[in-house]
Amino acid sequence: MTAPAFILVAPQMGENIGAAARVMANFGLDDLRLVSPRDGWPNPAADTMSAGALPDVVKVQVFERVEDAIADCGLVLATTARPRGMEKPVLGAVEAVARIRMMPKRTAVLFGGERAGLPNEAVALSDAILSFPVARSFASLNLAQAVALVAHGYAEAAASGPPAAFVDMLDAPATRDELIGMMEHFEEELDRAGFFYPEAKRAPMTQNLRNAFTRAGWTAQEVSTFRGAVKALAIGRGKARVKRDD
Amino acid sequence: MTAPAFILVAPQMGENIGAAARVMANFGLDDLRLVSPRDGWPNPAADTMSAGALPDVVKVQVFERVEDAIADCGLVLATTARPRGMEKPVLGAVEAVARIRMMPKRTAVLFGGERAGLPNEAVALSDAILSFPVARSFASLNLAQAVALVAHGYAEAAASGPPAAFVDMLDAPATRDELIGMMEHFEEELDRAGFFYPEAKRAPMTQNLRNAFTRAGWTAQEVSTFRGAVKALAIGRGKARVKRDD
């Protein structure tokens, strides 16, 4: 069990980043990652609102892409209030925290920016959706409030003792880096095979595939096997080429 | 089961009042009470931060004293991070929400202001302390974040269905108004009997008594009986006088 990283995707207001850092520190979490913060980093408004959590109690890393921010993670949860029409399990905070605690590798919780929440592409890279029982007529949670709810849920579960049972996996789970590498490999070969035609279908088809792949809970061994299969298919079609990942 | 009222005691920043109202609306709560807000009421900064929750989705009442704000409540919980050295049960959010849901009368959750948290006098009027598993070295939760944690806890429990069991009380619980009236009556007679001597002992002794009384879960009938007993004692000492509550 490793404490989760919290990842703010395209956050806008430094005040919310600071408030998020403060409540992470309140509940003993220290791994904050920012993807493309609007106002750059560091941000004085964030420091002020953090009440001392920044820059030393909570450590911040900045990334350009979600893929890079979650590369070392074995489980990724996407917080969202809106139904997404994606085939993902939807968890409440208690279930989400239980999943985090059962994962032996680093975990991540994604939070969307103030204006639009998480982009669909980020949700598609996640194992499950974490949702809160908000009123339909007033569903928009403040970013730092959403962070507070997950941080508190984690601390409360941690205070209650070790998780009841670790997942009994024979093989190590794949990191998100390995899984993304596998999906990109697959998509490249599909592309070369003319699968994404017409071009307008590329985004929705990629998203559907990624939703299916991320739902499966791949082990590192399975990722390796699948990549071998894709390669074999491509060679059979005479289209394989050297990939940097191979 | 009635949704709880949230009471902010001496809140300072309008922004925090607005953020508290917003997250109450997120989780379907609408009864916000302010005791002596520093900047008066209404407060434009609160309206702005409420994202539309104020003034219509969440209703605000303003009081001068905690006693008046909790007068109609049958259960009062005090949120505090600091140990208070008071003989009160300390509940986590899950237990606190369970208690709220079991109470057939209105309930209240007290939140302290930004600078100093809840005054001891307000904690002494509460049935129990609601505390969060914060890091000792970074224990100060933002006011609106504390509100968010309780609001979410309530909504999550409510979404899971009706409470497992209502308290099986033969008699109706006393409202806090009745309980405070009883304590004040008792304290007045004690005062007349010279109990609070020397004067420096008045505050700690009153607080100890109130802690003991509020821990007992009085029914309305028991309050009535106790007041009769106090009155009888006072008459026996020849010191009874007409009280407005009698």
C-alpha cells in the first residue's frame, strides 16, 4: 500500500492548487502532480493559500501530459460528477479508497480543472470513475473540495488499520506507462492497417479501445504478451517496423 | 431523520462562508446558520464564492449567540481538530453521520471560525466532538473543507438508504433550547447559593457541568423533572424566584 498521488489536470486558479495542497497535508499526503497548470509553476497564489503546505510539506511535480503524470501508477481513478457514457466502473469514495489501499503499486487520482473538469481522454486512461453523490441540480464541486473528500477518505481508512486483504495477484500489475505503451503500439499498428478511417473516427475509436483496455486490470506479463501478439499480427501482414519500445 | 443544520460560529472570511454554502448545495443541504459573522450579513464575497448557492439554494439565518442558533436542535456536534480535555465522546465522520441520521429531531453541526476554531463554551453545549484524522503536524483544516467533509458524509450515507435503525426512545429527546434552559436554571440557582466562588471558578465549573449535562442525552421529560428538582431545592433553601421559563 502506497499513499496515492493526486493529479490536477489543467488547473486554473492558484488558490485552488494551494487549497488542495493544504488539505493533502492535513491528511498526510504529499505527492501532488500538476498537468499543464494555466498560470505556470511555481505560483505565489498557491503558496499563500496552502497555509505552509507548499513548497515543503507537499511536493509538486509538473507535467505536460496526463500520460507522463501517471506513468508510474498501477491504478488510476478519475474524479468526475458528470456521467461520461464510458464503460467504466463508477466508485464512491469508500470503494475508491479500498481499491487504492489494495494496490501494491503507486496509485493516482485525477481531478479536472475548474472550467470543464477532466477531458474525456484523461478519463479513458483511468481504471474507474470516482464520483460523489452530488445534487443533480447543483453538481459542480470546487476542485479543492473534491481533493479534500478523497484525502479525508484515504486518511480515515488508513487510520482504521491495514486493508482487510491485499489483492492476491500472481503477477505484478502493469504500470500505467506499460499499459499506455501497449495501447500506443496497438493503435500505431491499427493506424498502419487503415483502421482509423475516416479520420473523424480516430478519436472516438481510440477512446473506446482505451476504455476497454484500462478496464481489464492488466498484469505486466499480460501487457508483454499482448504486445507480442500485436507485433506478430503486424509481421503477418508484412507491416511491422522497428519500434522504440521493443 | 432531518437533514442537519450547519452552524458557523464567528466565521471571518466571506469567501469561506460562500464556499461552505456551495458544498452544502452540492450535497443537498440548505440550512446554514451564522453566529456573529465578523463582516456582517449579507456579504458579497460569500455570494460570489457560493457559485449560485446563495441566497436562494441555501438559506442563511444569522444569530448572535450559539445558544439561539441551536435552540431547536435535538443533537449538536462540535467539529474540532484539537483535543479539548473535555469529557465528550469523539466521533469520526461516519459515526457522526450515523448519529445525525438516528435523531428524529433537527440536528446541528458546529464549525469554528478561521482564527481560533470553536470556543470551549460552544463545545460544552454539544453532545459530542466530531474530529477528522488530520496529521498532528498539519492539523488546521480550512473551514469550508471541514464543511465539505461532513456534507459529503451525510449525502453518502443518505444515498445508501434509510438508517439501519432509529433510536428506540420511549420519550422525545429534549431540544437544545430545553436543555440550555435547564442548565441556565440550574446555574442561576447555584449562583444564588454561592456555588461559583471565587468568581474565577465560574467559567471552568460551568463548562464542566455543561459537558456532563450534554453528554447524557436528555429526554424532554427528564429535563422537566430535573427542573422541578432544582426548583424544589431552591424553595427548600428559601431562595426560589419566579423565572420566565417556568
